[in-house]
Amino acid sequence: MTQNSAEIFPAHDGGPALDPDLLTGLAKLAVHVGLNLQQGQDLVMTTPASALPLARAITAEAYRAGAGLVTPIVSDRDMTLARFHHAQDASFDRAPDWLYDAMAKAYENGAARLALVGEDPFLLSHEDASKVGRANRANAAAYRPALAPIAGFHINWSIIACPTPDWAQRMFPDLAPQAAFDLLAQAIRMTARLDQPDPVAAWAAHNAHLAQRCARLNDARFDSLHFRGPGTDLRVGLADGHFWQGGASVARNGVRCNPNIPTEEVFTTPHAARVDGVARATKPLSHHGSLIEDITMRFENGRVVEARAARGDEVLQDMLSTDDGAARLGEVALVPHSSPVSRSGHLYFNTLFDENAASHIAMGQCYASCLEGGDGLSKEDIAARGGNESLIHVDWMIGSAQMDVDGLHAGGDTVALMRAGEWVDF
Amino acid sequence: MTQNSAEIFPAHDGGPALDPDLLTGLAKLAVHVGLNLQQGQDLVMTTPASALPLARAITAEAYRAGAGLVTPIVSDRDMTLARFHHAQDASFDRAPDWLYDAMAKAYENGAARLALVGEDPFLLSHEDASKVGRANRANAAAYRPALAPIAGFHINWSIIACPTPDWAQRMFPDLAPQAAFDLLAQAIRMTARLDQPDPVAAWAAHNAHLAQRCARLNDARFDSLHFRGPGTDLRVGLADGHFWQGGASVARNGVRCNPNIPTEEVFTTPHAARVDGVARATKPLSHHGSLIEDITMRFENGRVVEARAARGDEVLQDMLSTDDGAARLGEVALVPHSSPVSRSGHLYFNTLFDENAASHIAMGQCYASCLEGGDGLSKEDIAARGGNESLIHVDWMIGSAQMDVDGLHAGGDTVALMRAGEWVDF
């Protein structure tokens, strides 16, 4: 699961026109499946300027669904770049805390939250890394009050993607702009299940399917998982009282919503001290505008004891040394190789998509909602159960068509969960 | 002087490309003349999506000038229309108070404020008038905390215009879109003095000229003004301790700024009980999306006793009956007929321009800053001096090339101020 962060990587407006059917389809999914927006509920919608066509379609659909007031908060790639190119040094420690506090206020007053993504994933890749880091840190600190009700699932919220020319060009640098854009638009359509006759019904069926998987995994109460594939032989202990989640969930305001569209994973909290063996990445990892390729890691007693990457190794080492928890797992997720995102065959450089292409593990912070007792647990409770704590949460992909996954009971029984990347009905 | 209201009439993005020189020129004026943005000062910039090209140029210039952080607040015509077309009835009493409170907070913390205008002036002219009215009232009430530091001149602020296709098409409905847009862009260039070799220097000279006019008028301490022209023979008593203003002023945070670009007027507070005679409009008045033409009014003891318009008479009567103060004057302003806005020969349907084309009077609320003692005065003090109070402030134009204006001293001496629409050096 990926959470919306404050948008510091916004993108361009203008460019190729979007298919109105795609906009309408995405808007309906965002309002009725992603958010399940309630009669009279306000909506705060962050959007890059480049995604304004979708923001407009969503606004219309939200009002049709009975929205109180829809308020856009727009970021813009040129304004972001202007800061990095022209601002004085002191600017990079500033953030619009007044705006984030206001968003938090809107959520407290009952508003739902939608984040549109479509930013150029490498917008700041040529900017001064220390300025980018400082700006991100200042922004993350200021954003905390607006993130808390999302992270704590106080309100219904969702993230959905809009095809944009900048993003498409990064994914398909060898194609002409229009062809790249069309290919991204087609991929977003397919992964959002808009190629199905009734997409809303398709999502209901998909949610039911994921819920059933979670129920079976929760009933089974596995002690650990065993991943086997080319370069991977990894045992991942699960946290005490771990809880599997996936698809739609009920927020604390009582509204069932789909925080990510698309979503294909079921995921839970591993035990921070019980991960052993080796894992090898099956896809490149896009991290803060850099690409990390061919990651391999060896774990002992939950901790990474050896890690390297054929490309981007420095970024990887830097990431793993963020804090103690950065070298331990915070999430384990199962995704079949036949998922629509995987079938699209693309690397999106965006976690909303890439984490739904393959089974994955995440370094860093765990989700408290994946522990029984959930959001009511103290930090100490979470740690006692084996939940990991860190400033980072970085997913990387280990699943493939060659991946087998077993569930291991404490007594030693083994149950086949996935074979050759696909679910086995256990 | 016009104040930025919360934007409920936003406009379109896309459309014809803007001349980069025009954008750069406007951006320099906005940052260095309009705002006089200070080193390290944050900037809150409201903009219609259609004015994003100018917003981007201003952001770059603001950072070059040492801005701390520039934060855009974007409105969008299609999102606004979507609300009027699709929202349930209860939506029209809602407003984003959380966002306006946040803007107020940013100003308290030292941010400057820039409003970009470029909206279609008739965007909502075909929408349900009662919904528009309710939405405007709800918005105005919620906007109050963010308006107070502007109206009270606590911070440096400014308004500047961006040419947009929607606005151009309303001004020049008989022209092709590109021709209309070019004509508006040319008019904005000229009225912003960007046709001068050094526009910033030209504004410094213009400000000095307006300051000199104000100083002379303030020294003269006229009891009243006498306007004579075709259809107009009006004596406008001036408030006790009235104070003439125009051009750049010093905000309470100590920063000298130009709240309106363009600005051509010098203006002061009339006496609400001492206006007598007849006045005839020399230009149509664009009011809340309606056009009111050929206004004539007769005043007795400050109050309108007879008013009619050849077109839009109902709107006029409705406006005058808003409250008791709506039928009395709150501002009188002198503008030479040779002002650049007047010379452009266009009707802009936007007060930022239209009030700078001709000498004018305004029905309704007075500016406390145009009284000696200014913003420290109580409501009672202001009323005792002759300052008017109303919920409205509507400027209408009475100046022309045929207008003569005299200043009258209490003793009966008469001084010629304007002849045939131009200043006389008194």
C-alpha cells in the first residue's frame, strides 16, 4: 500500500488531449470505488496541473454524487523547478505548513481526500541533491498533520493516476510523445479495469476476491512465509497477531474505500527480528528520482547483513543506513504474476503501479493497521509484536513467474500459497 | 481602488501561447512594483488555471528576488461550472473556510499576497441567480479573515491581470479567438506601461506623479468637488479630514507596494450626506455578470433620489436597495481622459481596468484609509466624518473628454482641477 505524500514532484499541464471516456471512467472509479464519497461530504483533491483534465472530470462526478464542496490544491512542475533554479538557500528549509494544517482541518471537519498522481518521476533528478533532500524533509515535517488522518485511516481517501505527457516520456523514452502518451493511457485504462464491461462491478468482485484471500490467510495464522525463486530463498517471519489486508477497507469514519487504484496486493506486517536468507529484485526500483537495479540482500535475524545493487548501489546503501529500522522489513505483500499491472509489462516509476506488479517486501516502517488491535496500539506494543519502525518505507519487488511461496505453520506444516507466481487455492 | 475578492469566477487553461516578453515584463512588475516583495518573504498567489503561464513567470521572478516560498492557490472555470451544473442544493451555502483561514494565517506569518485576474467576467451569467448569490454570500463570509489583512493594508499585496482567451472573447465577441486574444494582450501590455523603455522606472515616475497630485489635493483641503459634463452636474462634498490616495502606498508591515496594476486614479472619501445634483455614466457598468448601460442618478443630501438605466435597470435598482448606504457614495476618484486604460478604448468588464479609464464615483462602502487617522478609526468616528457604510462598493464612470472638475473651498473659492478630462496644474 502506498500513502500520498505532499506533492513536491508536480508536472505539466497542456499536451495531448485525453480520451473523454477514459476521464469519465477514471472519475467514476475515483468517486464511487476509490473514495466512496458520501452524500454532502466535502472533498480535498491535490493534483498536479498536468492532471487538471482528470481533476475536472472528478469534480463533476463528485458533485453528481452529492459532494458538498470540492476544493483543488494544485501543484505545478514549472513552479517547483523555478524554486530549485532560482531560490535563495534559505528557501529550501521552508514548507507551506499553513496549507497542510488547513488540509488537516478540512479532514477533521469530515472532508475526504483524493490525490491525483501523474508527475514526472524524475523531475528533480538533475537538481542539487542536498537542496532536494532539505526541501523534502521540511515538507515532510510540515505535512505531518495532514498525513496523520490518512496514515491513521480516520477518513476515506484514495490515490488515482492521470496519464500525463511528462510521465509517459519517462516510461517510454524511445517513443514519440503521442505514442508514449497513448501507451500510458492504455496501461492506466487496463490496470484500472476500465477495459471490463462494468468497471465498478469488476472492482467489487476484485475487492471480494482480495477479501477472501485475506480471510484465508488470517484464518491460517502462518508463522512465516518462504519465498523461492531465481536468486531468492527467503523466510519472512510474520509479526505476532499480524493481520492481512487488501483491497477495500473501512476507514474510522465508517466509510469503506479503496485507498489505491489500482491495487492487487494482500499485505501484512513481518516480524522485524525473524527474516533470514537472500532476496533478489525482479524489477528495478525507482527511489527519489534514481533507479536502483539488480538489488540483492542477505538477511540474518531480521536485519540486512549484506546488500548490493548493480546500479544505484550508493543510493541503496544510503537508504539502508537512514536508521536502524531501515535495514529491516516493514511489509510483505503477495501479488500474482498475472495481475493487470504485471501483464502491462511496464515499469511506471511510481509505487502506486510498480508495487502491484509483483510480490514485494518493504524496508522500514510497518503498518499498525496490519496488526490485530491495529491503530490503538502504542509504539511499544507494536515493537513487542515484531512491528518495525523507521522513517522510510520502501517497497521492492521480488515476485516473478518463477516465484513459489509457502506458508509455514509454527509446528512445521507447510502450505503452498503460490506456484510459478500464481495463487494456489490452499 | 479594487480589492481582491475570493475567486468564484475562474477561467480556462490552455489556449493561445503568450508572448514570453509580456510574461516576463508582467512578472517583473508584479514582483518589484506591485508587491515590492522582500528578501525571504513568502508569497501566496491566487490564480485562475487559465493564468498559470503568468503564475509560473511570477514564481520564477519571485524566487530570483529572494522569495521564501511561493504557494499557488488555483481556481478553475470548469470546476466552478461543474458545481453549478451538478451539485445538490446544500452545496451552495458552503465555502472553503479552512483554506481562507489558512491564507489569513500565512499573512499573519508575514506572507505577501498576489491575485492574478483573467477570469471570464460572465462565466456564471447563465447560472441560477439565486445559487450564484448564495455561493457568493457563503464565500464572502468565509473569506472575511483572509480579506481583513488586505482591506486593512496589514501586508503588501497586489492584483495584476493575465490575458486569457475567455476574457478576450467577452471583450471582443466579433473577433476570431486569436485576434481577440492578441488585442487583449496588447492592451494589458500598454496599460501596464510595458511599452515604455524601462517599465519599472516608468511606474516609479507615475507613482511620483500620483503622489504629487495627492499632496496638492491634500494641501488644498477642498470642501467639495464640482463635476460638469454632458448629463452631469454634480457637487460631491468631501468627508471631514478626507485624505487623497493614489499609486504606491506603504502597508502596515512597512513595505511600499502598488495594490493595483494598472492604477491611474487618485481617490478619496466623499461625505455621505453632502452630494447633490445629477450624474450620467460615460461607460457601461459590468456588475455581477450583467451589463448596466446609460445610468443616470439624481442625488439630494447625499442620497440617490432617482436612478435609471437604459439597460439593466432592474439590476441597478436591486443594487441600490441592498442597504441604506448603497444609495450613497463611498469613493470619488479622478482619472485623466488620457490615461493608458482610457486610450486603449476598450471595456474590460473588470474593475481593475475599467475604473482606471475615467473619473468615477462608487456607491457604498468608503475606504477608512482615505480619512486622516485611517484604519484606527471606529465605525462611529468614520460615520461622524461623513464616511459611508454599506455591504457593496460599486464604481461607475462619469469622466470623459468633456468633463470639467473644480475644487471648491469652504469659503466659496473655486479652483479648476480638470478641463476637458485632463488635469490642470492648480
